[in-house]
Amino acid sequence: MSISGASRSLSSRKTTATRRAATVGAALLVCSVQVAGAQEPRPEPPPARDIPERYSRQVAPAPSTYWRSPDLRDYTRALKPTEAPLIDPNKRYGLPELIDLAQRVNPETRVAWEAARRSALAVGLVESEYFPALAISALGGYQSVGVPIPRSLVSDGFFRFDLAQAVPTLNLRWLLIDFGRRGSARDAAKERLLAANLGFNRKHQQIAFAVQRAFYGLTSVRARIAVAQSSLDAARTVQEAAERRLQNGLATRPEVAQARQQAAQAFFEMEEVVDKERDAQVTLAESVGIPPTTPIQLTDFSALPPAAELQDTVEKTIDRSLEKRPDLIARVAALRASEADVSRARAAYWPTLSLVGNVGSILGSARLIADGKSTGWFSAAQPSYGIGLALEWEVFDGGARRRRVELAESARRSAQDEITATRDRAISEVWKAYTDVKLAFRRLDVAAALLDASQQSYEDSLKSYGVGLGTLTDLLVARRELSRARFVELDTKVQLLESSAALAFTTGEISDTRITPDR
């Protein structure tokens, strides 16, 4: 290859490299510009100019700025409690007393009660349509009317009639025949009243069940604290035994360190249980309807009565729940209310017949003016009255009545499906709660036997270790198993109580503990 060819080849390579570098640099520049543009904050939208200033000052000036609220003390004052909680700080409350307290102070019971009262008022509203309606109306004022007349009679071509009057009238309207409109509305209102009352009872059951679970939760946490304290005492006993053997030259330092580690672990586990007590207290306060800062004392978990044995089969229990559950019966009442709505919608195709009448009089004066001459004011107050029948039959409405019937039938079908879904769900809940109770009773005996065996094993291992016949490993294992057995027995008792409460709730057997309601 010649020198000139080599130089041309080298120049061509340099040009190609330069072009590639320029292309890469341009691409990097474009990417950097796009990234920088993506990272730039979006500009604030301009303030709205199409609304008056007095309205624009009532909102935030921009989406990124807080709205400056006015004085809201009249609103915040309504959020502060006005009544002190009915809690005796020196009294130790049991479960029935807590349920009674919750039914008196929980605002949810008052909300459900007001809903039932509104349903009762709705029944009275429908029944008022059976009575006649009387209305008094009165029209009064002054009017001047120009009436044209031939000039052969009056040169001006008109005469003026001035009238100053008051017309009182008593109007009567009494719907006589409506082909079942009012009857269907009354039936629907009565069924909704029954559903509201049943819902009110169910709300009491829900509150009682929530208090039960929260009560068991808090008392069981405190019982777990006692169990954790017993486990900590046992771990410290093992630690002391290991330290005594070390002093006597019968144990090693690793063994003592292991015993101390077990004691520290037991102390940590107790602190974990203690931390759960606060959450359990908040849950109980919410279920009762009192502030969580309210101090309240409870009976010990050990003082709770044992759960009752199951007497009936699961089939009988399910049948009993279908007869007692207020929410299930309320669904049936809602279905009947929907059927009454369908009847009312279909009755709209028929006419209505009403009795109408009125009694009144024209009280006032009148005068005639023609060609500048006036007759003077004159009056003649005479009563007017009338009575008759009014028949109204809507012939065409663009399909509105048909659509109302279709909507009512759709609501009736939905109510029927809700009955089926609620019934199936209730059966599943009862079956699960029943089997949970049966399983908890079986586990309770096993847990008691496990606790006895673990207690005996721990005591024997501790004695053996104290006289030098057992190892520290066996003693630590026995202590851990004893702690686990205590927690297992406690958890089994809690599960039995909670399952029994759930079974009573799902069967609708949680009754109102109050004797004399104050509402």
C-alpha cells in the first residue's frame, strides 16, 4: 500500500469516528433535555378569573396552598363530649354490667332507635291519607278593568269596572277510591317498621357481641400477662439454680449464660404481652362507646363462668337461628314491603275518585265609571258553595307507570335473593361457630392434661438439676414446655368463650341484659 492510500484510509476512519461521536453526543443531549424537562416542576395554574372575587376568596388560591379556614369554634364545639361517661372508677365491672352500660351509652343504639322511630312516623304519615283534607285559601286585592262598549252608549267607548275584594274559601278534598294505593303504601310502611324494629334489636345484639369479644380480649391479655410473669419467675428460678451450681463448681459459665438468656427472653415475651394491653383497652372502650382515656376496672379472667355444654345438635341449632335471628326476619319483612310496593305501582293504572267541595264568599266593593261618571261603591256579600265528585284517570304517561312497576318488581326480586343469601350465610356462620365450640371443648381437656404433665415434668427436672442428677438443657426444655402449656390452656379457654359468644350471636340468642329501658 502506498503512503497516499494509507493517509486517505486514516483520514476516512477519523471522519467516521467523528460522525459517530457527534451522533452519540446529540442523542445524549436530547435525553438530558428530556430528563431535565421531566424533572422540572409543573407550573402553577393561573388563578380563576371567571368567578367573582368574593367567591374566589372562599377557596384556596392555588392547588398547592392550604385553604385558610375561618373561625370554626362553633363547629368544633359540637365535637366535644357534653356528658361525662357513666363509669364508676371504683367499681369492678363484669361482662353483663358492661353490656348494659354499652346499650345505654353507645351512640349506635340511639341511631338505630331513631331509625325505628322514623319508620313508625312513616306509618302514621300513610294512614293520614285516609282522612279528608281541608284547606283555607283567601284572595284579596284591588283591580281596575276597562271594558269596551259602543260609543252610541258611552261617548268614551268604554267603561271602567273597579273591584276591591277579599275571597275566603274553605276547600274539601277526600279521596274515596284509589284501588289499593293507600292500602299497599300502609302495608309497605308497616313491614318497614317491623324491619326497623328488628334491626334495632340486632344492633343491640351486635353491640353486646362486640363488648363480649373486647371483654374477653382484654381480660385474656391480662391473664396472659400473669402467665408470662409465671414463666419469667420460672426462668429466674432456673437461673438462680444454675448460679448456685456454678458457685458449687457443678456448672459451667456457658450453662449459666444460657439460663440468663432464657430469663431475658421470658422478660421480653412478657413485655410484648404488656404492650398488647393498651390496644385491647382501646377496643373495649370503642365497643362500649366511651373514650379510651376513661379508666375502667374489670373482673379477672379466672372469675368468668365456664361456657355451657352444647345440648342440641347442629341441625336444631340452625333451625333455632332461622327462627330467632332478627336480621333474617327483617329480610322477610323487607320482601313483603317490596311486594306491597309492586301492588301500589300496579294500582296506578286505575282511576281515583274523590269527594270535593268548597264554601266561600266574596267580600268587597265595586263601582262602574263611564263618561267621567261613577256609580259609587256598592257591595253584595253572598256565600258560594259547591260539592261534587272528581274522577281522575291518567290515560297516557309515556310509559312512566310501566317503568315504576318494573322497578318495583326488580326490587322485589332483589329482596328475595337477599333472603336466600342472608339465610345461607347465617347457616354457615352457625355451623362454623357450633363446630368451633365442639372443638374447643375437646381441646380444653387435652390442654389441661398437657399443663399437668408439663408442670410435673418441670418440677421433677428442677429437683433433679438441684441435686446434680439432671442437665440444664433438660431443665430449660421443661420450663419452655411448661410456659407453652400455660399459654395453650389459656388460649383454649379464650377460644371456647369466644366461640360460645359467636354461637349465641349467630343464633340470635344474645338478649338485652337491661331490665327497665330508659327510652
